[in-house]
Amino acid sequence: MIKAVLFDMDGVLVDSEKYYKEYWKKAAKSLGYDLPMKDIMRLRSCDHGIAAGIFRDRFGDDSVYPAVQKKRREMMRDFFTDHKVEQKPGILPLISYLREKKMIIAVVTAAPKERARRYLDQAGISPYFPLILSAEDVKRGKPYPYVYEKACQKLGLMPGQCAAIEDSPNGVMSAGRAGCLTIMIPDLTPYTEDLAEYVDHHFARLDDIITSGIFEDKDPA
């Protein structure tokens, strides 16, 4: 029986992935590097060690990743001084539904906690998520399972008692490998059959989960 629903943040709760996509490109270009979109898409919810390897393979220099990452963070922080990230469609009805069912809800994100809280504040949904688990709390981030395993331990639940909602391949691999019931709501990357090993359900919008019935109590056979 599912007792908790664990939400990824970027691309699931808040509409921020499009900005990462834009500013990885801009940051790299500002420093004289052409970062292809296929590499940018692989960076979504990505462990820092894997991300560093992507840059190393592309540019043959270990110094490029931290420099571009630092520049991207600076550019995005400047942008969000005057702009606010928006919540994803369907999140408020889904939160209401889960609260009615007495579900625990939490955030499990690749982002640092400070940034996660800031984005949730901007989107007006921070009060619903007192608990944030970040990849900075574990030794390796997504697609490794550790952040979801840590979240389950923190809640005192087994992974099979937790559902995870993710939008990216790295995210669903992390949740699936941890043993959570994994739901994909695609943002920039569509669901494909090669993700079937990790994804139990996939929907177009968050509130599609409500009508799917997957959290409804089933009558015993």
C-alpha cells in the first residue's frame, strides 16, 4: 500500500527545466564552448560525477564543467531576481487529492535545498512540502538510487510503500532502482519503451494521476 508520494522538483513541481536548458547553452557559449543539446538533455537531474564526465568527454578538460556550471548558476540567479518560476499544471488538484487520502508528500530533488525551497516559494507551493531531500544529502545523485533510499529511510517507510513522480530519464532510473512505484510525467523528454524497466505508469499531466485510480484502495479479490 502506498503511504507516501515523493516529488521531483524541476520539471515536475515547477516549470524550470526550460530555463536550465537555455542557460546551460548560454553559460557554455559565454565561456567559448559549444555545448550540444544532446549533452544538455543528459544533464537533467544528473549526478555531478556523471555530468563532469559528459563535459570531459566533450571538451577533454576537467576544468570546463565547474566553470560552466558556476556561470550557469550565476546567470539563472540573475534571471530569477526579476522573474518567478511557475508551478506545473495540475499540481494543486493532485496535492489536494493526496492530502484527502492522508498521503505523506515530500520533495526528492537533484537541486540544492536552498534553491529548491526558493523555487517552491516562488511557485506558491512551499507550505505543502516541509520535507525536502536533496542529492547533496547523499554520496551520488540521480540516476543512482541513493536519494530515494534516503527519503524512504527518513520517512520510516519501505521503498515499495512510496511512489515517486519524475519527469526525466535520470529521475525515473533513480526512483525505479530504489524500488519505488515510479510515475513519469514527461517534461522535455518523452516516455520511451527503453524506460519501461523503471517506469510503472506514465501520464501527460500531474492531475491525470487522480483519474487513473492508481492510489485508490482496491477491493480484495
